[in-house]
Amino acid sequence: MGRHLLGAKQLSRADVERVLDHAAALDPGSSTDRRSGALLGLCFFEPSTRTRLSFEAAVKRLGGDAIDMGAIEASSVTKGETLADTVRVLGGYADALVLRHPSQGAARMASEFVSVPLINAGDGAGQHPTQTLLDLYTIRENVGLDGLNIGITGDLKYGRTVHSLSLALTNFDVSQYLISPESLRLPRSVRYDLDEAGASVTEHTDLESVLPDLDVLYVTRIQRERFPDEAEYRTVAGEYRIDAATLEDASDDLIVMHPLPRVDEIASDVDETSHAKYFEQASNGVTVRMALLDLALGGDGIFAEDDARSLAEWDDEDKRDERERNGGNQGDEREEER
Ligand code: NCD
């Protein structure tokens, strides 16, 4: 078994259930001494509020403590230190590491240089598997995890929370409705894994037409910082904006989720409706990360090894897709069953 948690592809149904059951057995908001003396190393090369603080809260509530690399500007990274050297050194100080980095694949690369468990807390437009665990926890607590229609909307191309959630959902009896502008559809690498897993996935550009069928609507921010070109960002910004009026056609039981931070994709009038679950989702982050850290610090490998394919290979194919899209077919509604 692997010691590291790098991507959602490593998560089987049994793995997910083990973490979620463990989280459900923990008393939210309470502290224990289960991992007293454990030290968690926080290496954040990209901004973070929830992820960093919920990991810190989680290890402290387990009786352990965190050491934090702090802002990049205050670390040796500014002296030109490589990621490999940084994690190798921090891995010697801590019992587990949490890494966030702007480059896709950074967590996998870094994991080769550490012997303690390394947890990917977001690698560029790649994966964000611990967000997925808390997303699944929130879904399970509210509507169960099988027999669901789940809509995922916003930036499916660059959104790492989407990539991880979509893969993890293949373990469950879920139909996924992927709703985005044509230019922000899921990358081919993720689609490949969904196909391999036999996922039930349809792609849409129009939210209104599928909204009434949904049990869960997972909204994401357009990942402005990942766009190579600001003008390209502006063409898609604000395209999917949900407010209380939008939700009038939805089922009364629909839950609306968002990994946060939101910009303007969910209007604040949704916060007062019974649909809104994003703040509950964020607070589940501590409990779920407590459960995960408790297992990870337990010594044995916790998840299957990561066996994702090379990024360069997928990059070429994504670029080919983009060229094809720009060559024709623009604006077509694609609703093919995968
Ligand atoms: C997400 C992330 O960093 O990918 N945030 C988070 O971890 N809750 C989503 C985002 O930044 O849009």
C-alpha cells in the first residue's frame, strides 16, 4: 500500500468509506490525544486559507502540532532551493507532510524524496484528494452516496477539486452531469480515467435544462490564476452564476456545494436557502482531515499506489482537442454518454 495520498484515483470505495466512517465517529469540535507528539509539516507554495488552517486544526485536535514553512517569501525557496530539497529536509522534521504547489505533478515528484506520508493539498490544475474526502463526507451526510444525480459546474478544465471529485465518484452509483463552457470541459486525462472506470457521465453547456434532475450541484470558481491569457478568462468569467431565483426550478432537496473561495458564482441570497451546504462543507474539513491524518500517522500505507500516466502525454492530447474545437463544432451541446 502507498503511504502518500497524491490523487483521487488511489481512493477505492472501501478507502473512502474507511475515512468517512472514521470521521463520523469523531466528535466534531472536540480534541483527543490520539496522536500526541505527532508533527505535521505544512508546505504551501500557493495561497490557502481553509486547507492550511483545517489541516493545522486537525493535527492539533488529535493532540499533535504543526510546523509551517510559512510564506514562500520568508523561506529558502527565494534562495533558489528546489522543491525536492525543501521536502526532503522538512520530511526529516515532521511525521507527515502536506504539500500545495502551483505545478501539476509536484506532489508525486516530491513524494519520491520523502519517507514520511505526503498528502497532496492541491497540485496546480491536477488533484486535490483531501477536498474530495470532505466533499464526499458532506454529500453522504446530506443525501447518501448512491443513486444520485450530481451536477458539477464551473471550471472543469483547471479545477483540481473537480478532477478529484469526479474520479472518486466513480466508486458510487452516481450519474455525473458536467456543466461548463466548451472551453472549460474536463481534461482528457480525467475523462480517460472516468471512461476506464465505466462512469456514467454526460457533458452539458446549459445548467437550466439539467438542474431539475439534480440531487447535488457542485459549483466551482473559474480558476483565473491558471489561465494563460487574461482575455480568455474574461470570455468565460461570470457565465454560470447561481442565485436563489435560479434554484426555483430545482428539487427542494437539492444541495448546493462549493469548495470555496467563491467569487461571484453563487450569489449571497443562496446562503439563506436550505440548499446551501458550502459552509457546512468547509467545516467538515477539520473532522475529515483529522480522520485522514489519524490513519496516515498510524504507520501502515493507507491507500493504493498512485499510477497516473505521464502529464506530457496528456498535454499533447488536450492541445489537439482544443485545436479541433477551435476548428469547428463550437457551441454544440455535447451530451454523449461515456
Ligand atoms: C480550492 C483549491 O484550492 O483548489 N480551494 C480549496 O482548497 N478549498 C478551490 C479553489 O481555489 O477554487
